[in-house]
Amino acid sequence: MEYPQSFEELVECFKMLPGIGNKAAQRLAYHVLDMNQEDVQRLSNSLINFKKNIQYCKICGHICEGDTCDICKDESRDKSIICVVETSKDVFAMEKLKEYHGLYHVLHGTMSIMDGKTLDDLNVHSLFNRLNDDVKEVIIATNPTREGETTALYLAKLLSKENVNTTRIANGLPMGSNLDYADELTLLKSLEGRKKI
């Protein structure tokens, strides 16, 4: 016996989300079925508002509502340092430290031969547009994975042609992990132990 078409459509939509397989999607669909109409409407409106209002900062690539994120607008931030990360999740992880007060630049991924993703597919060109006399250091804080390391080395090579000190966060993070899963102390030690590439 097959599920009704509306149920199947919802299951297929849930399966578009990362980490959601068929069984998990079916469980979510059953959960939605048990929700009251008001909560379903709220969920629906939240998705539409999220997609309509959340965009990438035109300066750094971090998520925001509007053209510029709160970090880029903050006049108290140290504009001499830019920390390059893979995703906005990494910005939030770094901000939990409350120790880093510079700016960020979000790449939106890493170079990946397997996925056919090159440097041109990343938010890199705008980073070089940001390099001016005020910027003294660029910290490369990509994840310690094969793709993250490849991206870091390639970026370091490009940045070596610029008049800026290029550093890499220390390997206080275990290889193969992601910044947003690291505890705050490990992240702090990685940031403090960064080294020139």
C-alpha cells in the first residue's frame, strides 16, 4: 500500500535536507500530521520568511538580514585582522569564544576535487577586494580536513603575493573535525596557537 500523494511529497521535501533519509523523513511527516494547524502554519511561515529575509553579507559572506552583517557594521571590531572560515556556522563557533574581535570572511565551502569545486566556486575574490592598508593579518581557519587543508594552502599561496601576514589556526582541533563541533577551549587554543603559513 502506498502513502497518499501529499504525504509522499512532504517526505520527499524532508529528504532534501542533509542527513535525512527515508525513515527519518517519514517520522517527520507523521509528526507534522499530529501538529495543530497553527504550528504547521508557523513552521511554513518561518521557512518562507527565512528564505526571503536571510542572505549573505555583501562584505564578508556571513548570513544576515539586510545587506551587511552585524559584525561588519560593528565599529569596535579590529579591522586589521580577517579570519577566513568555511561557513557561517564557523563564525558562530568562533564568536562563542568572546576572545576574537577581528572581522571574518566566509568562503561558503572548500575546494573539492571529488565535488568538482574549485577556488572560483568559493567566495574568494571578494576577500582580495577587502585587502587594504588597514588589514595586517589574514587568519585561515578552514576545518582540518583534506579539503580544508587544500583550500588553506592554496589561499596562503595567493595571499603570499599580498602585503599581509597570513597565519593558520593551530592544530588544536582533531583532523577530520569541524569548527562548530569543537569545544570553546580547544577553539581558543587553536586561535592562540596560529602560525604563519
